[in-house]
Amino acid sequence: MLLGGAATAFAVLPVSIEVQDTAGVLDQNTLVRAIEDIEFYEPTRVVVYTYNGRTGDNLNEEVLRFARSEHPGWISTDGQKWTDGIFIFALDPVGRHVGTYMGEDRKVSLEQRNDIQDAAKELLQDAQWTDGTIAGVRRAAELINQPWYRSAAFLITAWVAAGTAALGAGAWIIVRALTRSASRKEVKRGDQSYANVSMDLEVTELNAGTIPESSRYGSHVLEKHHTFLKRYKAASELSNKVHALSGRQLSRRKNLKIARDYADAAAELDALDDVIADTNALLNRANTWPTAWDRQLAPFRSDLAGLEQLLTKRHAQGDSTTAAALRSFRDQSLREIERWTAELAEGRITPEKALDRLYDARSHLAVLLENHAETVIEGYAKNEREAQLMRKEMEAAQDAPNHKRRRTYEPSILGTVYPSYNFFSVATFNSGLNTGVSSVSSARGGGGSTTGYGSSGGSFSGSGSSSSF
């Protein structure tokens, strides 16, 4: 009955929609059409305002300044509040701030204002300005003048009082179902890799038997092969163990770990037998050596291809001298790859020499990325403490896994011979940059609400706040 009554109340379209896109980032046709269909609880005047500011700006102060100078109708007649019936969604895409402001008869709590802003942030962080704005306005419509029986507090209390036991049982069932599903996916992943390894087991042994031990790369790969059969046996034991588990047993967390261990072990063996085959083909210049060589180049080519996207990211300092060095290296390397391949085909260089050149190039890229990391840190950090925090996150992404990410095995000859942290990849740089910026932003209180209207606000006390994204 209560939910039915709420549906009836939730049916008032905006009284008017006003868009002041001074930043020039919104698709106004899409925006207006979407907002026109959003239902509020009470007749509400919707205003959207954007402007290009700076990171250190107070968006509240800017919105009030703009309203006073350009749109005094947004403000109450006494000049102290926002006018009744209004909801303002403000966005600064350059300074990365979002704000929400409303008349006293549309006022919501600070927590709910944060909720409205948070609803938009994921989209705004991806520069989806129009969709983010729509999401924010939609969430505002759900919260402004919300009937008491639609409030989260009431619904939670009612559900807890009526069905704590049922919810607990439901949650337990859901968790077990999700664990069982995840376990089965890991077993399927392991089975695919294990089948490949088993089918190629004899061929893998033949390939290993003809890898030249005199080759520095060959000898390192052979060292990995020496433990291959032992690891295959361990994977077989894990396979037997997980396949003996019933569906009910697969619902347990400890058995999900066993399934994941099986899948990881089988996947690494599957990658290693490909490396053994590639090492044999390349070092002995078998008919399939061009394909094997292409696989060795693949990680480097991927890094080169990803550089431009990295350098055009926000906070990536794409116009710096270290960014220019990376672009120059990329262009030169693409030419060098073609030259190495031609010389290898003509027999002017040995496969070992080609791998040496690839190693040197990837090592040089790592140095250039480390130099650029310092440029990024200097550009974003405001003090040495923030610089150290960013540096720590960048180094953590490069040097070691943590509880959230596992070290991945690169299925290549260089990835087998050298530890994965030997090469500072573009993907690693991206991960370090994201976590570094996020950590510094959190340390600054990024995302925390600002409620004041600055020194120019005077005695203005309208309901509103802003936060960063």
C-alpha cells in the first residue's frame, strides 16, 4: 500500500528547465529531453549551470556570483537563500567540481546532497558531462521532498523488523550461489588450459629437446622447462581435487581458492609450453619463426600503441618534454622493429641479437616512463608529501603485487627470462597514475563536501554544497 501511494506521488514533471552551459560541454538537446521526462515529487524548476574553473576554486562561490550578476531570479527576494521551488545542478569540468543547490522548500540533508553528486561522479570522471548531469538530476528527483514512507531509513527499518531472518537466509543463499558460480568458472578456465597442455605435452618435450643450451635465452627457458613436468603433476592433482568436489562443496570460499589455484597453475603452464615452442622455432629458425617473433614483439607493440592514449589523459602532462621524448621513441621504435625483422629474415642478425635489441628497447622505454612519472608527479603534487605518496603508488604498481592484484606472467621469451617488473609497461604506468592521483585526492579531502560560499558570499546561507570528482 505504501509503495503504491508513493508511485502516485512520484509524477510531477519539471516546471521549467534552464541550461546555462558556459563551459560548452553539454549536448543540450539530449539533456533537456532527458530532464523533461524526470518526475519529481513536487513541481520543481531545474537549472543546470556549467563553467570552466580551476582545481582550487570554490564552486559554491562561483554559482552564487553568477546568479547575482546574471540570474537574480535564482535567489530569494531577501537575497539570503535560493528561491523556492528551484534545484540547481552545477558543474566545473576543468576544476573537476560538482555542486547542488536548492530552495528552502526543496532542501535535503548534506548526506543526500552528497548522494546526488555521487550519482553523477562516475560518469563525470569519464568526461561524460551530459550523462553525468542527467544522472545527478535524476537522483535529485528521487530525494527532493521524498515522502517519509519512501525514505531509506523507513524502508530499511521496515524490512529489518519484518524479515531479518529471511534476509539473512537470502544473503547466505546468494553468497553461496555466487561462490559456486565463480568456482565453476575457474574450473572451466583451468580445464581449457589443462587440456591444451595435456594435448601438447609430447610436442612440448620434443621442442624442449631441440632448444640450444648454448643460447643465453634458450638456457633460461630450459631452466623453466626442468620444472615443467613437476608443475604439470601438481596441476593434475589440483584438477582431480576440484573435479571431485560437489556443487555444494564448490559453494565454499576455501574451495573457490582451490579452483582458482588450479586455473592459475594450468594457465601458466599453457603459456609456458607456448614459450618453449616459440623459443625452439625462433632460435633454430624453423618455418614458424616469423610467427614466434611476432609474439615476442607483441608486448612492446602494445606499449607503443598505448602511449598516445596515456599521454592524453588528464594529469598525464602530455605537453611536457618527457612526453615528447616518449612520442619520439615510439616513432623511432616502430621503424626499428621493421628493420630488426628484415635483418632477421635476411640472416644479417641472429635471433639472440634480435632479442637483445628488443630487450634494450623495452628497457629504454621503462627509463623514459620513469622519467615521465616524475614529470607527472611534479605536475600534480602540491608538496613533497603528496609527491612521495604518488611516487609510492607508482613504484608499487611497477615493483610488486598487492592484495588486490596478482602478478601476471608475460607469455614471451623475455617475460620468461626476466622478472615482469623488469619492464615498466604503459599498463603499469596507467595503474600507478590512477592510484597515485586517487590517493593524493583522498589525502587532500577530494570528494569531501564544501558548504560555504566564500568571502564574497556575505550572509548568504542558501542550501547547497559542492565536491570534487
